[in-house]
Amino acid sequence: MTGTALTVTLVVVVIAIAVYVLRRRPRVGAHDDEAKPSDARLLARILVSEIKLYHGREIAAARQSRDIYRRLQTDIERARQMFDAQFDPTRINGHDYFYEALVEILADGDATRLGDDGKIN
């Protein structure tokens, strides 16, 4: 097995485990006091890492032209919906863990690489 194939296999296994664990617990909603930030951060990072895994070359070009969101909008919004289905955005300490993962993982720490001065819908 090549290094790339092994990496892809490991990422798929990690995603499957995370999805299994997160599906076993109820959605954090209006009756919960507070979502666990570590769970929210983990899911956000997994979802964004999956986008990076499948669109690595496109992300490299989009970083240079500073239009990551425009190029990957469909995948980013799909991942955002999956994140929001697990975590009520208003209940996780006011942090946007999904956006933070986008900046850190896809934009390599530079929010302006997302496009529109780092703002997304």
C-alpha cells in the first residue's frame, strides 16, 4: 500500500469513527446547557479535512487566487450543514468552530484566502 493510499484509508477510518460516535449522542439543542467545544472542534476539523483530502490541488490554486470559498462553495456548505445538524451554532460558546477550521486547514491560517476578505455566508 502506498503512502497516499494509507493516508486516505486512515482519514476515512477516522471520519467513520467520528460519525459513529457523534451519531450515538443526541443533537445539542435548546434544552442542553452547552455543547462540548472539543466535540464541535473535532467534527469541524474532520469535515474540513475531508474537503482538503478530495480537493487538494484545487485548494492550492485557490489559496493563491484567494477564492477558496467561491471554488468550493458547494462542498463547504454541505459540510457546514452536516456540522450544524450536530451542533446548534448558538450553543457552543459563541465560537464558530467550523469557520476556524476553514481558515486553519483550507486557508492555511490566512482568512483572506477564503475570498471576500475572509468572510463567507
